[in-house]
Amino acid sequence: VDTDPKNIDAYMSLAKLLNMRKKTAQAEKFIQKALKIAPDNFKLKNALAQFYFSNGKPDKAEAIVNKILSKRPEYLPSKMLKGKIFASQKNYNKAIEIFQDLVKEEPESPMFNFLLGTALFQKADFKQARTYLAKALEKDPRLFKADIMMADIYYRQGDLYLAEEKVKKALEKAPMD
């Protein structure tokens, strides 16, 4: 940041590091400084919205996302975040609608399939959830959270063998924090 004060990537890297260390006030300041350098940068605006969302301020995140989407309605990162916000508010129908649009735009995306599967799972539509979670795992086998949800679905359906297999796979993939 000191070497190249106009380099927004440096501000964002520092903000990410500070946020990981739970120094959220400092992290927010660096994101704001980056936005002063590039106030029309949608990626930065979305990063600020993501920051607020991941730090328990969904209302602030939603306000930013709504502004972005009013100017760029098809901006995928903001659409994805809007769906996550709806899901966190337990408004699963709206989240599912957004995630379905994202899957239509990029049917091979493991993340979009995972998010749609997760929203369907949260709505207790396990049959459809399984379809999208399986597709997400097919495209990215490292998605251990998808394995966990699949295990839960199999358990609820009484298939203890498949539930156990999915739990084992999830444990093999899960980060050891």
C-alpha cells in the first residue's frame, strides 16, 4: 500500500488479511480506501457487500447489492450474493429463483449448482436438492459440504449405507482447522 498507493489490489489483499484476523474495522477501512480510488468498480462494491454479509451485516450488504444490480442487473457476483442474502433470511423461494437463473446461465458451474442445491435442501425439497448437489460434486469433488448434505438426505431417506459413505468422503475432504 505504501509502495503503490493507487494499487487497489494491495488494499484488498490487506483487507482480506485483516478480516481473517478478525480486525474487521481496519479491514473495512482498507476496502473503503480502495473504493475511493475506484468508486465505480463493481468488483470492489461487491467485495464490500460480501464483507458486510460475511460479518453479520446482511442489511448493509443487501443495500449495496441492490445498487449494483440496479445498474448492472446481470452482474453474476452480485446476483449470487443476493441469493445468499435471501437464503440467510430464510426466503428460500427467492434464493432458489436467483440460483436457478445462475444455473441457467452457467449450467456447469459447481458453485451455482451447489448454491441451488443448498437452498432446495434448506427448503426441505430433498429430491431436487440431491440432483443439484450431485451435479456440483460431479464438477468439483472437493465440495465436502455437498457431501454432508447428501449424507443428511440419504439418512433421512433411511439409506444408512450411502449416508455413511458420504460422511466418510466429507471427512476425507474437510479442512483440518
